[in-house]
Amino acid sequence: AKRGHFVEQSGANTRQPVTQWSMKGRVNPGAGRLQVDEAVLAVAGGSVVMNGVLETTGSTHISYEGRVGPGPIGALPYLWPNALAPDARQWVRANVLGGKLTGGQFGAAWKEENASGYSRAAARAEDPSNISDFKQSVVLHGADLQFLSPVGKVPIFVPKTLLRLSGSTLEVSMPTGAMEIGKTRVLGLKQVQFEVPDVTDPRATGELTFKLSGRLRDGVSLLKVSPIGGKLPAGALDGILQRADGKLDGGIAVSIPLYEASNSEPIITGKLRASELRIKNVAAGHDIGGGAVAFDVGGQSINATGEVLVDGVATKVMWQHIKDAAPERQPPLRLAATLDEADRRKLRININHIVRGLMDVEIGLSPKAKGGFDTRVRVD
């Protein structure tokens, strides 16, 4: 066929010219058998070559296999067979921004009882019991892939990608990558994995895991646009962006609803470490000039513990944020230190003329409902 067009089933703005479409095979009406020896489709810059068999003796048996040629990633929704996880194909169209397909293979086989057509998706929608002995597999290789992160919808760039679909289980592996924060800043990513146990479930949830490394400010910028950022004390993240810097390393797991049919929100968990901290004017003109804080991000809370240097004085940090709790019900940020005469001089606490020896100090900062903090100081 020549001068044709291909329209992907998702709807508008999907019309693409077909540069090649051919099929070779044999038909045996008496045996109810259609055998395709070779079918070639080239559209949107990509191509597939496949073969298969359709048998309609009593029940309908279908099997096919093929290979995907190199081309732009935008061709994938046009080349993806309808029977292979059609909802996952829609996720690709909505979230993948660019990149290249470097090749791949696919195959499927199943039996339909009393089905009027050959589409697995249609038969399942009419009556899921029609489908039996279903098997499918897809392996795709990609390069220079760009897609939207489920956390804040910021772009992620990965040089190499491997996608595997086995049955209804989807696995995507990316050895390295980078998350773009703004126009010039990035967070480095390693060991990026995305897994979905069942892509055929309209409420399917996948898990994205990765290790990150970069500047503290870039991590805070990402946190600001995440579901967590909107629930932290007003202005807290802006204050860190304006006055703080350091390194950020750790691992994150994000539980993501795959399709719009799911009403659940992403759930973020992980462990992070902020080190080489530098924060100007953290309180009353005092600066943090070193130290590290460990963050444990859970589904219901964030816990942070560590030790920093406030004007050169070792100070312990303890903080907890409880999900969905009102600001006035959040635990206070606590700073604790044991001060000798030299420490008190560094912190400009001018009481050495009346105090000798060690002195324990704990400061608690509790967020107010209308912004700001209540400050409490305990001195022993």
C-alpha cells in the first residue's frame, strides 16, 4: 500500500503517513486458517516486521511475533499492537517527551472463546472469561530517552533504556540518568528502575526507584514541586533555597498510579543524606558551616537527625514532619548542644562572667498555624 495514513486509536492529532505497508501470507478458508509470513509497517519514522497465525476452528487461536526497527520514540504508539497492554501505550504517549528506539522484539499468543474479533482488548472488555492461555512479551531498547517524572512532572533524561513486558508485568531499567531542575541544574540519577506488576489493571500502580546525587538546593527544588512540598511549613523551602547549600545523596522509591483511572496519589519513601551543609543566618545571625543530616522519608512522616556546626559549635538536629497534620500539631524542630566557655563566646552568649563549666541548651521551634514559629529555650 502507498500514500496511506495511520491514525492511532487514542484520538486527535495522531494522523501519520504510512511509508510502507505490505503483507505476505496464505489463506485456507476450509481449515479456518490465516497465516501471515511477513507483514511490514513503516510509520512515523519507525518500523515493525512480524509474522503470525489466526485459526478459527471452534475457538479462535492467535499468535504472532516480530521485531522493531530503529526510529524515533514517537513512533512507538503507532507500532505498539493493540493487544499488548493498550493502556501502557497511552502512558507512553502522555509522558515520553523524546528519544530513540534502537530495536526490539515482541510476541503474543492466546485463545478466545466465542469472540467475534481478533483484538484481545475488545474481547476482554466484552467478557474477560473469553480469554485463555494468554502470553505476551516485549523487549525494547532505547537511547537518549526523555520522560516526565511522576514527582513534580520534571523531565528525566536517560542515555540507555531497556523495557521488558512479560505477561502483564512491566519492567524498565535505566543504569544512569539526570533529572532537570530548572533550566541549568540537574540531579544525577543511578540504578533507575520502574516496575508495574499488572499493566492490565486500570488501577495499576508502579514503583519507580532510583539513587540520586547532587546539590542540596536542587533536591529542595524538586521537593518543592512534589506532593510533600505543599504540606511543609509555608516558606520553609524558600528559605532553604535562598540561604542553604550542600550535597544531597540517597535513594528514593515512588509508588505511582499508572493511569488516570486511579485516584490515588504518588507515595514517596526513601533515605537521604544532606552533607557539607552551609546555611547563612539560620537564626539570630548564626550560620551553619558544616555537618550532615539524615532524612528518613516514610509514607506517613519524615524524620531527620544529624549534627551540624553552628558558628563552629557542634549541635544536634532532630525534626519530624507528620503527613496531613496541621502546622500547629507538628512536632518542633529541636536543636541541642552542650556549651563550654569557648562555645558560648562563639555563639555570642555573654554569660561567662556568671556561668562556669558546661551548659546544656535545647531550642524548640514549633510552626504556627498562620506561619512563623514559636521558640522555646531550655537551659540547664
